[in-house]
Amino acid sequence: MSDRIELKKAKKLKGRIIPPPDKSISHRAIMLAAIAKGKSIVKDFLTAEDPIGTMNAFRKLGIKIEEVRSQKSEVRSKNSELSTQNSKLVIHGKGIHGLKEPEDIIDCGNSGTTVRLLSGILAGNPFFSVLTGDNSLKQRPMARVINPLKEMGAEISARDSDKYLPIAIKGRKLKAIDYTMPVASAQVKSCLMLAGLYADGITTITEPQKSRDHTERMLKSMGADIETDGLKVRVKGLGGPGGKELNPVDITVPADFSSAAFFIVAALLVESSDVMIKNVGINPTRTGLLDVLRSMGAEIRLLNTRDVSGEPVADIHCKGASGLRAVNITQENIPALIDEFPILCIAAAKADGITTIRGAEELRVKESDRIKAMASGLRKMGAEVEEFRDGLSIKGNARLKGAVIESYGDHRIAMAFSIAALVAGGTTKINGISAVNISFPGFYKMLKGLTK
């Protein structure tokens, strides 16, 4: 398969889709089921590179994981919905102290979630392990988890004075701490919560803004002693061998809102579109984009709202909209739309007025420097963009034109500019599209199905 795609302007998008399962929840389901005591079943697990990396990591740590893949694979199902291939996992958890020392280095690939959350678990297990990743992950900051883990008594070190992968961990008994996070990050918060399970006492974590809370919800459902109070999360340690254990659970993973976001914006921007996006997780710590798009004047309907395995889920109905208005995004908005920044920039380029996004410096250390990547790509397509240290200013009503766009190995950059291509004149060529396999292997087949 070529690592480049050429896309042209679309007349409309029409149909019903089910986006791939939630990546964040898929990661956490494996991790928590592995350290629970007994058999857990995870339905609709995301069969993509990042979560598969987490699955392989726990297999190296001695956990038996059986995988049963569904028969549908990025094609129309019998009820004419476009969906992706999912898996059911049967995970045989060995308890909080049941992991074994790996025989080799654990490669976390491109996944920051894998390496950061796993560091919290391994810090409390009495053996030696080494975590590494691909070239992109080796450039992402790890001191944000290493420093607080050291405060908990972890024996942990990493390259360049504890800044970057590889990370070496010699697990030991941890102590509870009271930690105030300098930056809102669900990965850092979850790392410390998981380490807190292995600590004596109650670990308290305070965030500057609320980040996604999938770990809290899942831990609570598994019987952990966990309490949330505004921006504070408190986790009580489970004790030593023979102490309290996490209970196994059956989890159905909802469709990923961050994947659905590309089609929400596509349906709004392409005239005459009518798209129903089904089974989408609408956890309020994840759906900041919906609030922003509505404030821009978009009409987005949530239908059949329900609860699935402790997570709110709905079907999202979107139609082509005209007259979107510019907005100002501040730091307090960023955690709830951290993954949606690239596609929000595309919506901003077509809105009336100047959209300003500030307080998003964290986006410079994701899979790519997303602020730089979006500014560069939008300029190539003819938009006026001003780049700041912590965000962008985008002049709307841009007459976008086809261009050659680099993904920088970032799945969300590749998908965002694929949507931009649908409202641009001429042909847009996007390099590095294999990156979409990190989270959404069937993206281009689903896009093609909607634009037929």
C-alpha cells in the first residue's frame, strides 16, 4: 500500500457509520484487567497499532490474553452501516502482584499512553523492566511521570537525565504522595493512580484542569477505593500480597469520540451532507469539541443517549452547515478537546472571523508538534495562520486549495488534512498516511464509503 493518498473536493457525505472503538478505553481495559484477579472480557477492543502494543506488552509480562476478531472489516454491514474491525478479548488477570519480569525490553511503539501508564504499574512490581518506543515516542517528555514516581519511592531512570526513553524501572514498594500536576494530563494522572494502587496509604492527585476520567470510572467499577472531589483524585493502596484485589469486569468499549470528530466536522463543512455516527462515547471530559462547534453555530444532535459499561454513549447526527462563526479557545478548554485540535483547526479555517486557540502548548509534544504541523499545512492550502508558542490564530472563510501535506507520522494530522481536502479546490496529496493505523485503520475506506 502506498503511504500517500490523493483526495479531491466532495459533493456531500451521506450514510451511517460506527467509528472504531475508543483507544483510551481499550488501553486501560487491558491494563486494569491484567492486574485484576480473574477473567475479564473486553468487547469491541480497538484493533489498531497502539492498543495492540499494550496487549503485547502485557503478554510479555505473563498475562494470557485471548483474541477473537469480528468478521466485519471496514465494509458495509447488513444494516448498511460502515464500521471497522473490532476484537473481543478474554484477559486472564493475575492480580495486583501477578505480573512477571519480562525477558526482553518492552517496545511501546508510538503510544504515550502505553509507556506512561505502564510505568506506574511497573514501578510497584518487584522486578526489572525496560520500556522503549519508536523515534517519535523517544522525543516525548517522560520526566512528567518519572519525577512524581521518584517522589513515591520508585527506582526509575531514563535517557538524558530522566527526560526521554528508554526508561529502566526496578520495582519496589511505593509510598503515597500528595501531588499537584503542573499540566493537565490524563496519562500522568492515570500513571500516578495506578502507582497509587501499589502504595501504602492514600495518594492524592490534583489537576489544574479536568482531564479525561476513564481510569477513575474503570477503577471504581472494579472495586478500587477511589474518590474524586473536583480536581482532586484520591486512591487508596491495595496493600501487599494477600491484600485487596481488583475485581474482573466485562467491558464493552464505545466508539471513539476522537475518531468520530473527523466525520462530525466533515459533515458540517461539506454542503448537503447528512451523517449519523453511532455508538459514540460522549464522556464529558472528552467532548469539548461538541461545545465549541455548537458555539460556532453548528447544529449537532445527540440521539439514543445511554450508558455502556459505565460510560455515556450516544448516536451523533450531523448535517452540512453554513455560516460557522469563529471562536476563542483558552487554556481551560484544551483538556476536553486535546485530541481534536487538528480537526478544530480545519473547521476554524472555514468559519467566519478569526479563531484564536491559546493555552495549548502541550500540543507541541504529542505524536508531532501539532501546532507547527497545522500551521504549516493550512498555510500551504492558502489559509492565513499566525503561530504562537501556545497555539494559533486562524483567519476563517479561507478558499482552501489542494497542496502537498506532510503528516509528520501523526495520525490526527493525516486525518485532519484529509477532511480539509474535501472542501479544497484541486487535488490534495497527503504523505505518511500509514500513521492512521495507530488509531483508525479503516479511516480511508470509511471516508470513501461516505463520499460515494
